[in-house]
Amino acid sequence: MSVHEQFAEDLALHALGSLQGDELAALRAHLLSCADCRRELELLLGDMALLAMSTAGSAPPRHAKQRLLDAVAREPRNIATPASARRGFWTLVPWFAAAAAVLMVVLLLRQNSELKSSVATLNSLFTDQKLELQHAQEVVETFTAADSQQVTLVAAKNAPQPQGKTFYLRDKGRLIFLAINLPQLPPEKIYELWLIPKTGAPIAAGLFKPDTRGGASVVNPPLPVGVEAKTFAVTLEPDSGSHEAPRGTFVIVGIGE
């Protein structure tokens, strides 16, 4: 065995950073006097640097280095020439490049999925806000439209305290009712609003309960479109309501305006 063959394996281990103890000291002493081995070590280090730059990703597990050393130990002791050793390193470069490409595709797919989820969330928020805006515009239109029929409801028997007011758009079937000073409800009772048409039976327009100050409202109950209203009224009904016709006491009744 020549002197260079004796140190060939130690050069590879030294390039990997795994040579220690007396073997490392002996190799360093040999490198001081052997230009060929110094050149070979420089080539090995250069090949490893190129290999490192050709890959991307997180640091390998700590036990990966030991697996590599164990694989080197199991290989036959035939020392490859420096040129063939360099060719061995370069054959791995396409595989590392392919792995890096696959990793990049996975990352891009994950980012695309996250972007789709964000877009879906924004679309949902936009739809909700659009519906809220539409509802607000309908309420404003019912209050302010030139053809909004306004009826003031006052207490029966000339008792002026409880009052109500309706804003009614016949062509769109929209109704807003506001009330003040309503008496608190007896047990198992509820107020019911009625649309009294010019012809036909009264139409139920919503059940409601006043707050502690006697205030109450009914906003856009389900009503048929195009019904011409003669007036509106509020009755005191059983808590389940009376949906076909008023059965209870009339509390406030509309007067035309």
C-alpha cells in the first residue's frame, strides 16, 4: 500500500469532519509534506460544498451523519481515485434537485389552499354585509318613500297614552310599526298587529311584546303585496296569537292621515 492510498480514506473522513484522535494528527502531519493529498482534500471539500448548495430544506437529523459513517465502514476498502470519487458525488446532485423541486411544489400547493380558504372567508363576510346593507336600505325606504302610507294608532276609548305609528309600502308589502306607552302584558297574553284592508278580512301582521318602558316595534313582517290598507290595529291576544281574525280586545286603532 502506497502512502497516498494509506491516507485516502482518512481524507474522505476528514472532509466529513469525522476524523479524530491520532488518525487526525497523523493526517495533518502528512498534509504538511504532501501537495497531492492537500489538492485531493481541497477537491473533496469543494465537491461537498457544491452538494450542499444544490439542496434546500431543514437540517438533517443528528443520527443521519452516523448512518453515513456506518455505510462507509461497511464498504470494501478499495480506494477510489479522486476523479471517480468526484463523479460519485455528482451523481447524487440530480436526486437532491428533484427532491427540492417536489418540496417546492408541496409548499406552493399548501399556500394555494390557504389563499382559497381566505378568499372564501372574505366572500362570506362580503355576502353578510351586503344583506345587512340591503335590509337597512329597505328600512330607510319604508320610512322615507313618498308613497309610504303613515297611520297613527291611538288608544281606544279616547285614552291617548298608548300610541303607535305604521309606515306601509303597499306595492312592496313592507311595513314598519313603532309603539310607545303600551301597558305591560298580563300573564299568557301578547300584542298582535293587524292590517285592516279596505275589502276582505283583517291580515295578521306580527306578534310583539313591549319593553319595560312600553316601547315596541315590528319590522317587515310577511305580508301579501298590493293590499290596500284601510287602517291598522293592535289587539291583546292569547300568547299563541290569533292568526285568522282578531279575537281579543282592541288596544290601539289607526286613524287615517
